[in-house]
Amino acid sequence: MLPAELLAHVFVLGSEDDCMVPVVVSHVCRAWRALALHTPSLWRRIVLDGRSDMWRQRIVRAKACTLDIRLTPHPQEFADITVVPILDAYTVMRCMSAVTPLIPRWRSLDIQFDAYSPQLWNAALSACCVQVHAPALQELILVYPGNDDMREFALFDGSAPRLRKVTLRGIRLTWIPSLFQDLTYLDYTHHGFTRGQDAAAEVLTMLRISSRLHELRLSFPWRGDAHAVSAASIPLTVALARLTTLGLSVEGPEIPAALLTVLAHISCPALRTLRLYSTYPFHRPSLFPRLRNVSRVLPPLPALEVLHIEHGWLDPRFVFPLLLSLPRLRHLALKGVRVTGPFLLGLMENLSARRTHLSVASRLKVLEVIGCDMLNAEDVVHAFRLRPGWSRHGIETILIRDCSGIGPAAIGKLAGLGMEVRIWSGAGRGESAAQKKVVYRQL
């Protein structure tokens, strides 16, 4: 029998993954029900939907505990169809009215809209833009890719002293120093109402205010304006001295001019992890034509240890020179169908050259390949075979994930490479044959 304190902690951990766990455990037996009702933090997660009476009761049971507020369409399952309601402004305002009087108790706010409906941000955040503070707020998530409301929202009267994590997509906020200067995590997709140099200037101003970031993920929505320019003034270089993780995501077939400008005006000397994402929705995405421009503006990365590159970024003319400039690189991850046998062979040749230019202590130890469906075990063996005149590459571990041409049976073929080889099968990676149809329905 677990002690009551430990059992209550298990309940709380479960409630973070499933908001209905408190209801389930409170109906198991009298002892569990008594324990659940005397654990206020178990009831703090409020997921606003049509069950308003239940959520009001949960707020009561949370007592003086801080609250985690979430508003997002609640999918409903019907046989082989998933129905996702489309929230309108009236429904959003009605849901938020139950929790806006409790803003001083909010620990986190998570609002995500999937489908378009007018005036959603105004309905959700109007009560947050008056003279009300959020002294307990630690995390803010606001996501609405289809937003067309160009207004700028100034939240919580500029006061949320404990705010550390922010995720934004499809919204324009007034970036007040008193609200955002202490952020340690920012996942920011630009709202798209400004473009080119104007968008870059806006983002750089934000980063100058939030210069204490430890982790940053940055993206600009594709608007077909890769070459857009304007006369907007660009601030001096923004120093992100504490930044250790940076993710750059490209949503279209080309790298936006705003992203290039931002890269040219930041420094991050302590960066340990760089992730280059590509979300362009084609099975065989084309390479980004302006990768050479990225090479010119990318700031020096003397401390980088982990590099993740995928899809449109996988141009050998970009990747291989980049590797030569990273003396402390330990882990390289490559994702996408563009990693083929010739690509891997060129990589091994490049790593051999890298070994001759860098000190013995500066070796790449781990190579990870993900979703490289054009790759097979013979390609890997051929690429890692030492050629005359090559120095040893120094790789100790190769991780192979979800590569359809390399299954667990290939372990025998790869055993002679003198490295630790780990293979994760792609089973379950694809969509189920009985995949449910998703339907959006207006309330």
C-alpha cells in the first residue's frame, strides 16, 4: 500500500496527461475519493468546453491552488469519424467568462484554435487586456494559424512576473519588457502581418527584450515574399548570451528574407543545439535555393554539440562546409529522403577531412538518420568503409530510426563496422489503414 502522499503525487502526474484522471480515481473507492478531494492540485487543470458545470465544480475543489486553463476544440469520436467542433466568438467568450475572474490564479493559459472563425482572439483575450495582473502565470500558449485579426494585444497590464515559457502562432502581442524580459523559452511563429525587413525588425526587437532566453524556436509563415524588402531600420546585433537551443523552421519552398535578416543580426556564443526544420508538405521536398545565403549570415557557433538537419536543408553544399566550422560537434541527426547512399558517402569523406583539420578531442561521436527511406544497409556499409588516404571518421554510434530500407534484420550486415548500431523499426510510423476521417463542424 503506497503512502497517501505518494499516491496523491501519482494522481497529480496522471492528471497532467489526462484531465479526466481526477474523476476516474475519485470513483474507484472511498479511500481514493477522500484522498482525491483533499488534493487541490489534482483539480487545477481546467479544459473549457460545454461541460461548464463540471469545470466550475473542479475550480471549487482546487481551492486556493493555481489553475492551468486550456481552451481548444474538443474532438468527438463517432465510429470511423472524428468530429472537431469549430468554435465561434460567442462560445469562446462564454467559456472564458468562467475563468477570467480568476486570472490572478492562472498558472498557465493554453488557447489553440484549429479552424477559422472571426474575432476569436478578441473573444478569448479581451478580459486579459484590461487592468488585471497575472502574478502566478508561468506559461502562455496562444495558437491560431488562421487568424486574420491584425490588432496588437497588450496582456495583463504588463505584469506577469513569473512568466517564463511562451508559445505564439497567429497573434500579434505588444512585447512589453515588464512582461517578457525574463522568458527562458520562446516558440514563436511570426503573425505574418508584416513581411521582409519589417518582420525581421519586429522579431529582433522582441529578442532584444527577451535576451535571457535559453531555448528559441523561430518560424515565419510562408507568404510568397522571400525577396520582400523595405526600409525598416534594423537594430544592432542582439546578443543571446544564455541561448543553448535554437530551432529554425521553414514552412515554404524557400527561406524567408526575414529569417536571413534575423540570423545576420544575432549572436549566440553558448549555443549547444541547433535544429533546422522543414515543414514543406511534399514527400520529396526541393532544396532551399538560398542556402548559400544562410551560410553567409549564420553566426559563429563555437560551442555547438548537437545538429539536426532535415528535408529542404539537406544540401551537401550547405551541410558539409557547416560541419567543418563546428569543432565541438558530437551528435549529427539527418532526416529525410534526401539522405541517400551518395549523400552518406560524401558525408563520410567530409568527416575524414574534418578529422584532419580538427583536434583529436573534436570528433563527431553519434550519427543519427531518421526517415531516410532511400537508404539501405549496403549503402551504410559502403559509406563507412575506410578508403585509402582517409582518416578514421571517429563515429562510435549510429542510430537508425524509421528507415524503411533498414530493418532490425540489417544488424548482421552492419555488425562489422566497428560501431554500436541501433535500429528502430518504422512499424507504426505511418497512418493506420483504418485511419479515422476528421470532420470540422460548426457549433
